[in-house]
Amino acid sequence: MKMFIIIKAILKNYFNILKNLKVNDLNKNYNVLKKINHELVNNLHLNIEVINLNKTKLDSCFIICNHQDYNDIFCLIETFKQPIKFIAKKELFKLPLFNKFIKLSNSYSLDRNDSRQGVNLFKQVSTDVKNNKGSVVVFPEGTRNKSKLFLEFNTGLFSIMKRNKLPILPIYISYKDNNVRIVINELVKANEYQELSSVELKDVIFNKISKLKKEYNLNNDALNIMGLGDSITAGEDYLGNITKGYYQRVIDYLDNEGLVLNSNNKAISGIDSAYLNNYLDNKELINDIKKTNLIMMSIGANDILKIVKKGKITKEDLLNEYHIVFNKTKKIIEKIIVINNNIKIILMGLYFPYPHSKVFQIFNDMDLLNNYYKNIASTYKQVSFINVADEIFNNKDSFLPSKRNIHLSDKGYEYLTKKVINELRGIL
């Protein structure tokens, strides 16, 4: 239906579009584009609300915006009186009829498979912005994103902006049915970020747009989140202190985008699967789980460590314990799902706790154990499994700096955090 409306509007103005494309005047083209676009917005029944927080005079700049829908293009053109262009994938320039619409905006064609073309394109874009030849909209997520969480912003983009000292206008766009809210942040001038690295600049802009999302999102996306299990989710570090582990870091990240309604970390250092299974009979916990949208959980490590600490174990003993842990974990998952069938569960994989010990290397068979966990995730749609064993072993000196303590360092927990956030982008 949407495509039919777009085609109809373009066909209605087809000869006028062709006429103006021959003239190739930025302002005249944009005026024609605005008229066609206004018709499109009306026919698509988009109700656009603009909240302008920017008090600075606006010349050509880089407009950085989250990207949810093709309608983003129409809504932004409707919003801006002065010419704006887009960096669009080259495939859009090949679509019959729509290619005329996108060309009328004097937008840029990007070949995602040609990095050299991309570099040259951004050089041209930067030059045009410097010469006040229209502002350029860039979607730093790189593609349309339907997740509640933003995708990670492209660092290379900010390197180009920093190098060319270009002003940046952060924008947040939100949809609820046919209602659209566009929030324009204050302009960030080049002299405000020149001391920052490209990564720091990316984080600054990301945080500005996240703050807008937290305050102005049209949807009620906030979640009730719970932590369950052992010391890894509790956040115990290699010094034996309860610190800011992966759970709290994930909460902070989600809260930055306004996605945390309530957080309740009920993980306990030292517990095994039998303890957690019994804990799930607690009436208060059951009531909490009923109201929970997302659980982050780690369990099973202490079961295995009890066997190891007995001494004189064989590999067969350990592999048998892996199977026992699998069955116990499966029962825990089933118990949670019976309480709340709509819940989402992040199941953290286990890692080899003694990577520095030559004696224990014969027991390093984490693939088998993690395959058991993968089986749980493939059996229950509510469960997502995160495999961290190989990366932690390969970075044992920085992730597991103590030879006597099996818990992670700050870098180790930061790694788990990134893995969880990446997984959440696919399930939220």
C-alpha cells in the first residue's frame, strides 16, 4: 500500500520532476521535492510533531539520526525548509520512479561493498557541506533498525566529520502507529569536539540521541529486568568484591535509552543449580518473575567446581557432571517459563576457570558444555545463549588476571556486557 502511494505521487509529478532534474538547481529541486513530499506525507496519513531544541542558526551541517523506517526520509524532508540530502544505498537509485524522487534531492549513492567509493563519497559530501550546499542526513546505524535498542554507530563516519570540522545536528525520530515525533537537538559545533577522539565523538552523539529517546520516545518500551544465578551475574570480581559486573553495565546501557522500568538483581555468589531450582519455589520470587520481561542468568559453574575441588577426578567424571548440569539448567529454564511464558532469558555460557593451569588443561572441554546450553536455547524460544568460552580463554591474561580466583576483571565484564547488548538487539 505504501509503495502504491509513493508511485502514485511520483507519477502525478513525473514530468515536473524530469524538468527540474535537467535544471539541477539545488533550491529549486528541493522546493519541487517538498511539494511532492508533502502530498506523500498526507496520503500516508503521517502526523508529524517536531520538537526543536536547537537555538543556533542552522547552515549546512551533518544531520545524524536514528533509522527505523523508509518514512524517515519523507518525515525529515517535511521537517526541514532548507535543502537536505541523504546518503542512500545505491540500490535505491535503481528503483523505477523512486530513483527520480531520490535524485531530485541531490542525494548521494553509496555502494556498501566498495570501501574506496565510500571514502571518496564522504570526501565529496564533506566538501559540499563545507561549501553550504545543503545539509546531509546520515543514519549511523547503517540500516533500518526495528529493535528497541539502537544499533552501534559507525565510528568511521565520525572520523570523517572530525577531520573536516563539520557541525553536527543530532536528531531522534520515533513512531507510534501513524504518529511521528522528530526531536532536533542543539547543534554541536566543530570547536566543541575537536579535543575528542573519533570514538569519543561517536559516544557523545550516541548519548545525545539516546537521551532524546529516553525523554521523547512515543512508545512505552521500558522493561522489568531481573538477574538470576551465581557470582558472574552478581558481579563478583577477581579480588572477591561485588562490583559492577555485566548485569549492572547492561542495565546502565539500557537505561541510557530509557528501556529500564525496574531492575532487580537476585543473583547470589556461590549458588549452584540445586539452590536456584529451590529458590524458584519462593512465592515472592515467583510473583516478581511474573512481572519480569527479561532475565539475565548464569548458573552451573559452582556445580562443576564442587567436583573439581574434590580432587582425583577423571575427565569422564567431569563430562558426566556437564550432562547433569545441563539437565538441571533445563529444569530451571522450564520452571521459569511455566511462571512466565512471555519472558526472555539471556543464558550466559560458562568459561574454563583455570586457563593458567597446565594440570587442569586436560579438563578444558567447554565446547561440549556449551553445546548443551545451545540445545536449551534451540529448544525454548524464550532463551538466548551467549557463548563466551573461547574469547575469555584467548584473553585469559586480561580477562582472568588471577591464577587463584576464577572471576573476571573489569575488561572481562565489559566483554560480557557487549555480548549481551548485541544479543538484546536481536530479541528486543
